[in-house]
Amino acid sequence: MSSELFPAIAAFARVAHYASFTRAAAELGVSPSALSQTVRTLEGRLGVRLLDRSTRRVGVTEIGQRFLSDAQLGLSALETAIDAVNESRERPVGLLRLNLSRTAAEILVLPHLIEFNEAFPDITLEMHCDNALLDLVGNGFDAGIRLGENLAQDVVAVPLGGRRRIATVAAPRYLEGRTPPRTPEDLKAHRCINVRLGGSVYRWEFSHKGRDFDIETTGPLLTNDGDVLLAAVRAGAGIACAFEVQVQDDIAAGRLVPLLKAWWPTFPGFYLYHPSRIHVSRKLRVFIDFMQQRLNPR
């Protein structure tokens, strides 16, 4: 096969990844129509249909899926070769793709983003914020950041930032005229703001005198976005739980009131993780070292 088809194969892989010509074109810096023609040309050269197209969605055909699975091996090898060339430079360079929750981005990465950019100006950091646990290799990510309890066993995990505590809080406006909860069971009589993590609604966790337990809460709002949750609790919509670091300034300023503090649980914290079977690129190595120096001081 002519090497001129390699760019078309890579383009097809991005369309298949996003199930969208528009999103793949935006990443590749071309127009959707040009990208569509590139894939049609590839299909013509191969003599098969790789994609099913409709006005609503783009799907990969059965033979397209087999082709993509085989082609990914070659594409990964090319990416590794490019990474090896980049690593021979004096400074690390390239796109570093991270999959992490929005909470992890706000607590861990954003406070140090400017310093990282200044230290490594040739690295472009892409943060895909999602509460779902996505397959890193299959979705083209270099690494992910999650709570340690959510990690699979076959990954390399690096702790970031130490243990974290979950706080239960409410705004003074919400508590006016209401009796504050004195035990977690009292939350059943209150309006609670809930968060969806992946496909399930988070069950509030507590710890008291060596006993760990969780309870189901109900209320007027369910969201998968931490900013929405915090905005709602600050506005007085109900009681919420969040990482203590996210609300400590609000508590200090009197915008939020701590509740059930004797029951606040502590977690091992966040970890940066990557598949153990892949080569650790220099751009990922310097990011890990940078974050450890700032979040895990000795």
C-alpha cells in the first residue's frame, strides 16, 4: 500500500474516535467536507465502506472496526517513533492529553497551570474533563487523574496531593428557619444537592468512631458538574458535600456553614495513572515530576 494513504488512515481513526466529522475536523484543523472527502478516497482505494453516515450520526462498519483495530497498532508505532524524536530535543514538546474529573482539574492542575506552561512552553496540555472512567489507550489519552479507589489494578499510579476530606456544607440562607442536621440520618429531612459520577448518583459517605457508611439523599438538584453544585449550595438551594479544599474559603468567609464535621470522611486522594504496558513519553514524565514536586513536598 502506498504511504500516501497513511494520513487518510489517521484521519479515519479520528473520525471513528469522535463518531463525528465536525469534531475530528476541528482537531485536525481542516473542514468537515475536506475530511469527508479524505475518508471517501480511502474507502475507494480499499474498496470497502468504513463508515455508516447519516444526518444524525457517524458509525463504524463491521469491516471498518476490524480495519481500525489493525491500523491502531501501526498508528501507535508511528506515534511512539514521533515521541522518540521529540524526546531527543532539548525541551519536551507535543500534545499531552489527560482524562480527569473537573474536580481533579480544579484542585490539582489549574492552580499550577501557569507555572507548568512557563516551564514547558512547547507542551500543549489538553484536559478532557469527564466523570466517567474512560479507556486511556482506546481514547488516545496519555494519562488520567482519579481518586485512588476508582483505579484498575493494571495501571501505574502516582499519588498527587495526599489524603482529602469530604465536607458537608450549606449556606446560611438555607439554614434560616431550619434545624441543622445533627447526624447523617437527619439529612433525609433536608434538601440535598446531588452529583452523578459516571452512571450512578453519589451516595454520601461518612465516617464516625471507626465506622464507615454511606446514605442515599434526595433533593431539588442533580448534576454532574462540580461548579453547578457549588453555585447551587452557595445560593441556598440545599445541603451539599464537596472536597474540603473546594469550600474552605467559603467557610472561612461565612458564605457556607460546615455541618456534621465529626462525620467527615477522609480518602486516600488523587492519583495520576497510565497503562503499565506503554512507553512513558518525556512530556508525560516531566508533567509527573512537575506535579509531584508541587503536590507531594518532602
